[in-house]
Amino acid sequence: MFIIARNLKNFNQDHHHKRSMTINQAELLSIEQFLSTLARDQVGPIIKSKSGTQHSYDAKSGARAVDIVTEIDKQVEKLIWTAVKEKYPTFKFVGEESYVPGKTAITDDPTFIIDPIDGTTNFVHDFPFSCTSLGLTINKVPVVGVIYNPHLDLLISASENNGVRVNGIDFDFKAKIQSMGPLKLSKSVVALQPGSAREGPNFKTKIRTYENLLSCDGGFVHGFRNLGSSAMTMAYICLGYLDSYWDGGCYAWDVCAGWCILKETGGRVVGANAGEWAVAVDNRTYLAVRGCENPQEQEQYIRDFWKCVEGRLDYK
């Protein structure tokens, strides 16, 4: 349970006290609303107007990878950082473009974890499926999530114990789950992404696992989808458009917001490798599964999925 912070201003100003307490349900909803407004009114218009205009960019992961960053990514992250720092000055901040390997760490303190533009490759190619992903963790657990795709004018948001909203309207995820029927691997649509690194054991594990999932002698899933955005993929699982998402190589900012939203719909995030039932937000490998009426059905789905994983994903 969250301990009530009577006065958010005092809470923010007292850094030492902040470490020993958390934020109540109402304050989490307030943070969700703040991030939603920021995403819709300030970040979204930039993403939509600049999509397809960035022909000069950097490869973040080296010459043999396709993970790219543009000047707009950096501009948007600075905008978000400035806004949240002014509103919540003592909260920590982890952003994709300011992340320093080996130095940046997620602590138990309230921490904004954001991806200014998720789906940068989509953004560069003007494929209308890029978004901003804004999350908050407390004790390293995702407790607020906001995802906004300005191309679709689609805003999905949630905060712990406050349910899910779609464009500000409460989303009846229970009715959606009931309409979807049983959760079974052989009747599911799975989201997969090859990732930016196209060599080595991790890439081979992905390709072999894809084959096992598709094979009539394996998982025999209905099909694959690659949306090019981890955040939108997890949002679509929450909305009931997809059944699961398996990936490795992504980072906390790719999944933090979606993880919070998914939890609110009864969904679950575990590790990509068999037996990893409890993983941290920065685990780098994930299997996200939609909610269903029977928790045992969800657990069996995870076990059946893991049987198709050939090899092991390891990005640490």
C-alpha cells in the first residue's frame, strides 16, 4: 500500500524524508494526469510534425546495429526533463538519450523513466506508429504509465490501483478480456521484434524461437506482429489487440510505462527465458502477457511459450 503524502510540495522538498515514504493513490493519479497532458499537448505535436523529416541521425549501437537516434529525440527528452523537474524537483530521471552505460542506475527513489520517441525507426521513415512513453517507478516498480501516439491521437494511461484510461476515459478491460475468450498459445497473436543487433547468439536465439512459435509442431501461434515500438506493443496488449510480446535487448524506458498499464489490466511481465518469474524493470529481456479470467491459464500460457524458446537471451 502507498503511504499518504499529505503535502506534495513538502514531500518534494524533503529529500531525506522522500526516501522513507511512497506516494498515495490520489497523488499517483495526479502524476498520471500531469504526464498525460505533457504527452498530448507538448510532446505529441513535435513527434507528428517532425515524422519523416529526419534524414541525419546516429547509430547508437555501432556499425553493425540499426538502433538510431535523431536530434528530435534529444530535443523531446530535454523538454520532458525540464517539465517534470520543475513539477517534481526531487524525483530522479532516467531518459533514453541521457542514459550513460555503467553509470545511470534505477534506485528505489521515485524515478521518471521515459522514452521521448519510441519507435524511432518508424519515426525516421514516417511510418505513423511512433509514440512517447512516460513512466514512473517507486522502489523500482512501475506505478505510472503514459503512452501517446499522436499519429492515431491515441493516449493510453494508468497508475497503480487507479485503472486504465484511453484518451482520458476509463477503459473497461474486464469486459474486453471476457470477450476475448481463453488465453492459449496456439490461438494467440504474438508481438516480436528482431531488435537492432543482427548478429551473435541473441539474434540466433530469436530466430530459432520465432520458428518454434510458428511451427505446426511447436507453438503453432496464429501469427506474429512487429509494431516497431515496445511501448505501443504493450499498450496494444492492454487494449486486447495482442496476446503477448517476447523480446530481448530493450531497456527500462521501452517497457516501464507499458508495464504499469499492463498490470492494471491483469496482465503480467516475466523474463524472456524459462523460469524467470520475477524480473526487474531493467532486466533487458521480457515476456508480456495479457490478462485473462483464469490466472492459471495465464501461467500455463507462459510455460508453453517458454518451451518454444531455444537458447537464452542475455544482454547483461
